[in-house]
Amino acid sequence: MKKIKFPTAQTILLIIAAFVALLTWVVPAGKYDSLVYNNESNNFTRTKQDGTVTLPATQKTLDDLSITIPLEKFTNGDIWKPISIPNTYKNVNAQPQNIIDFFKSPIKGVIEAADIIFLVLIIGGLIGIMNITGAFDAGITWLAKTLEGYEYILIILVTTLVALGGTTFGLAEETIAFYPILIPMFLAAKYDAMVPLAAIYIGSSIGTMCSTVNPFSTIIASDAAGITWTTGLTGRIIMLALGITICIIYILRYASRVKKDPTKSIIYDQKEQIEAMFATSVSAKTLKLTTRLRIILIIFSLCFIVMIYGVSQLEWWFLEMTTVFLVGAILIGFIGKIKETEFVETFVKGASDLLGVALIIGIARGVSVLMNDGLISDTMLYYASTITDGMNKGVFANALLFIYGGLSFFIPSSSGMAVLTMPIMSPLADTVGIGREIIVNCYQYGMGLFAFINPTGLILASLAVVKVGYDKWLKFVIPLVIILILFTVFMTTLSVF
């Protein structure tokens, strides 16, 4: 009997998109009124079902609309997306998405996600240039020899550093660049590819889940909830420290089993395929880490340092990040004395290697497009907010965890979720007698927990780089997710009472 093969990431996402399109035929269409600040005219535009209204940009305007966000959060540019106005949800005429809309959605998604997609493609080109210089090979050989007998330190370092990036500035999409670099290092240390995949993705997920100063989740959500982002910070730091510890111990236990017995690897049947895919073109044993190669590695590392500094300190976004990697590739080409024709061919080939990843990102964004075009995004939010009516505060907080996890399937963007839901959800805290920081925490933890397995998030794009199936990832990560859910429920209940 022929074994049934698990579908590819692209197929899974298209199935999800088809399901969402069907939902637009059965879920009632509805919308909240929305408010957006216009910095040129210094006023608000309120979009209602029967048109738009211009309102003065005053705190009284916000108070009259039951929005608790300080006016300066709009005027200084912290909140620039339209926000939903509480108690304004209305049913509207349905706009069910037909088969033509379904086929258009991945195209619209690719267009909407063009900034992320270009970042991924340019990084692919940079990786291609790095590969032909031999710098990776020499660096991996040096690192493997240096950490010989202490390879577990690599797991702890990578997981912790990526988690710190996640908690401070939302390091997530950018981690796709790390897989081609780090996987050969872990393979050289006699681990399987699941170990670096876990160290990077789980590190990023636990970091963003327990965001502390992340402007794209903690700060935006706190502002939208009408509280300062430092409220509840101590609890989130404790969650981060304990969460990272749990994740590292989990990865180390798996890594130790695989190192002792490679047949224990969940992806053992792909061992030869993955090792061949990440094999180096030059024999690492004969390649020495010369001064030229050291300079190339330094420039490559500086690309990430500059990117991290720019995002966290200079308000950079995808345009600037992509430019950094493009400039880095050109500099490395000059220092590596790569001929112009060879540089272009290699860069294009490297970009094409990540084209599948780029398409996955676009198709995932297409799911959100169908939700918005079908006018069911606000409906999902409205019914989610009514589920918690009359609940005990402990039950309320934990129910909110799972509500946010479910909503993140349809709205995987952390900043989008914060701006869309906080004006609606945060006042619910007052009705059950808990602080609004609990709502912010539930939003972060709920989205973060589901991010470990969310097919409309980043996991399928990450798996595509390593060529690991979604089913094998679920087999690996589900026990950890269960542990983290129990841990989060306990910590959330403790914080409420």
C-alpha cells in the first residue's frame, strides 16, 4: 500500500484559504466603526457604515468614543493604524468570497507582503554569495573545533540570543536568514536539522510571546489599552526567563538523544537529503579561516547587527533592512574578488532558492485578505469579546488566552491584532475587576503559544527552508506546547489572583 504523503506548506495554506472563503458565506458580515489620525490636518477620521466623519484631535473626542488611549499616542506617531471603536459593531451586507476571489487572494497576499518577500529574496542572494566565498565553510570548521565536546553551548546561545531579539524588537521574519547559516554548524556538531530549527524558531516564538519592550506588540497593545507599557513588565520578565529555560531544556533533551543515537531523530529518514542540501562546495577540512574570510564573516555579521540596531533605535523597517543585506552582498562580492557575471548569477540563484519561502509568506497573507474582503474579521472579534461575559476573573483571563490563540489563526500580525482588538477587549478587564495589563499579557501569551504551530504564521515558511514537513514539526513541538500551555495558565491565574 502506497504511503500517503503529507501535503506541502503551499497546499496546506491554500486549503486554509479555501476554508476561510467558505466561512465568508456562513459567518455574518459586520464591522466596527474605525478611527484614524491624520497628521496633516491634525484631526481624526471616523469611518462609519454610512460614510466618514471628521472629528477634532482632542482627548475629549477619544473620551466620548470610550477610547482610553492618550491623545499624544496618536499625535507622536505611535498609533497610525485605524483602531476599532468600542460598542459600534453592526452587521453589514455580506460580501462572500467566490472562487475568483479565492484564486486572487494569494496574488493579493504576495502584493501586500512584498516588503517581507523582497527581504527574503535579497537574503537568499546574500547567502548564495557567502557560500561561494567559502567563508561559511571555514567558519563552521573553526566553530566545530572550538566547541568540540561542548556543542550544547551552541543550543543555549542561539536559543537565548534569538529569544532576546524576540522580546525586545519582535525578531521573527528576520530569523529566516539564520537557517542556512546555522544549520551546517549544528550538522557539523552531529545534531539533526530539527535542533537548529527548534533553537531559532522556538527561541523567536518564546521571545515574542513574552515580549518585554517589543514596540510591535507590548508597547502598541499597552498604548491601545490605555496603560503604560511598563505596567506588568516584571511579570513578563519572569515569564520570559522561565519560558526560555523550559524551551532550552526541551531542545537539549532532544538534541542529546539524537547525538547519542541518530536513529532517534524525528527526521532520520531525511538525514542524507538534508546533509546533502546543506553540504559545502569546498571541503571544510582543507579550507582555512584566512584573514580575507574573517573580514567577510565580520561584514556578514555586521549586516545583522546594523539591522537590529536600525529596527530597535532608528525606526527602520523592511525597506532599510533589505537595503542593508543588499549592500552587504555587494561588499562581500568585492572583498571575495567575485567576477561581475558570477556575482549576478550566484545572487539570482541564491534568491531563487528562497522563492518557495517567499510564496508561502504571500499565500499566508492571502488568508487575511479573504477575511478582510469578506468582512468577517470584525465579526470574529465581536463574538470573541462576547464569549467572556459574566465569567469569573480567573476563568476570564485563561479563556482570553485561547480566544487570542484562535484569533491569531486569522490575524497573525501582532501589531495588527493589538490595534484591532485592544480598544474592544481592554475595557472588559474593568468589568471583571482585573488590571488591563492582564489583557495585554493574554494577547501576547495567546498569540505566542499558537505561533509555535500556527500554519498562517511563520512556521511553514521556516520549515520550507529546511525542507522539514509540518507533520514532523508537530510531532516534535506538541509536547512542548502542552507544557507551555500548562505553565502559562498557571502563571496567568497567579497574576490575576
